[in-house]
Amino acid sequence: MIDSLTVTLMLLAALLHASWHSLVKYRDDQNVVLAGMGLVAAVIALPAISFLPLPPLAVWPVIAGSVLLHVGYKLALARSYVLGDLGQAYPLARGFVPVLSTAIAYLFLSQFPTANQLMGITVVSAGLLWLALHSMHAGVDRRLFLAAATVGFIVASYSVVDAYGTRISGNWASFTAWLIVIDSLTFSGLIYAIKGQELWTSIWRHRGRMLVSGSLGIVSFSVFLWALSRSPVGPVSALRESSVLFATLIGAVMHRESKSIHKMAGAGLLMAGLIIVAAMR
């Protein structure tokens, strides 16, 4: 069941999520920005580890699998933002996430939303796909479609893996803190291996943006894992994808991306689905 607190915090997290995506998109090297914001998140999460219980032995393979998924997600995300606008790449990437998350959670966690929640998830997905299809009709590079589809599949997969991890760990905050630290250091190490000293030069040059995006990222992700630890994956993922509304608005207002009746219609469908998900207790 989805309670009012979860709905409210997930909508706030969605706004923060769209905001840090905007900061990542509008830089020359998205991998560097993702590495920098990850290091900021790791620095914030590190002190928490000393106050939290160590995850049980059975949790570490889950963390390892989640780290692999998150690293793949960041690489695919950076690629999609090289190939498309925020308002184009973001809906494409998120379009299949609620339905895929629901299906994977059913297969591996035996979670299935109520009939009303499933209806809301379906409407949310319809709105997301409407926006994605509009982008495709506008002329989407096949490479962008492949990168965005990869992002969507990985997001759905790590949502289920992380939901499982928060449950078996017995402490969602401990699982979240360790995941953030290990994931961030792993990805930053990978980008350092590719970029060398250029990574540190770029991070220092854009330190303000890194600090803001890292702070937004850790808050939005922590709220997401908290919600996954107490609510079904499908409805939580649907609420998270309200970030597409915010991303579309940010792209149109702040970055002067195209506005159209198709985007408004897709956003309306998305909002209707979110209302259904939020209203069904």
C-alpha cells in the first residue's frame, strides 16, 4: 500500500531527480559530471556508515549486483544525453520503467499491485510512452533509442534488486549508504581509468555543479530506496517517473527545448496515472 507520506516524499524526490538530470545533461562530458556527483554523494554517505550496522553477509552479493547495474545505467545515461535533448532522451529512457519494474518485481519478489494501482501504472506508462513516441516521430537517432531503452531496462532491474536488498538487509539506510559509497567509488575509478588526471581537473572546474547535483542525487535516491523498503516496487516506480513531468518543464523553460500539444497530452496522461496511483491506498 502507498501511504500519503510516501507519495509526498516520492514526488519531491522526483523533482530533485529531474533537477540533477538537467545538470548532468547540459555539460560537455556527462560521465565526468556523474563521477563528480557520485564522489559528492559518497562523501555525504561515508560518515553515516560508522553509525549504521554492517549489512549481513547475504546482502553483499546483492550490493555487488546492484553496483554493476548502476554503473551500466550511468554509462548508458551519459550516452543517451550525448545523443538527445533532455525532453527527448528522458521520456524515452523512463517510458518502460513502471511496467518493467512491476513485471520483474512480480517474477522475483512475488509483488503485484492491486487492480487499481495497476490501472494507474498503466496510465503512467501510457503518458510516458506518448512522450517517447512523440520524440520518435520527431526523428530519434537509433543510437539514442538503443541507449535510452538500455537505461529503462537497467532502471527497472536495479529498482527490483535494490528493493530486495533493503528488505533482506534489515536496515534500508545501511544498505543505501554502502551502495552509494561502493557504486560511486567504482564508477569514479572507471572514469579515472579512462580520463586520467583530466577527471580531477574537470571536477574542480565544475565543483559547484558537482556539489549541487551530488546533493540532489543522494537525497532523491535515498528517498527512493526508503520507499522501496516499505512499498511495492511498481507503484513506487510509477511515482518516481513523475520526474518526467519536471524534466519536460525544466527542458522547456530553462533550456528552451521545444513545446508542443503532444507533450502536453502526454504530461496530462502521466498526471492522471499518478493521481490514480496516489489515490489508491
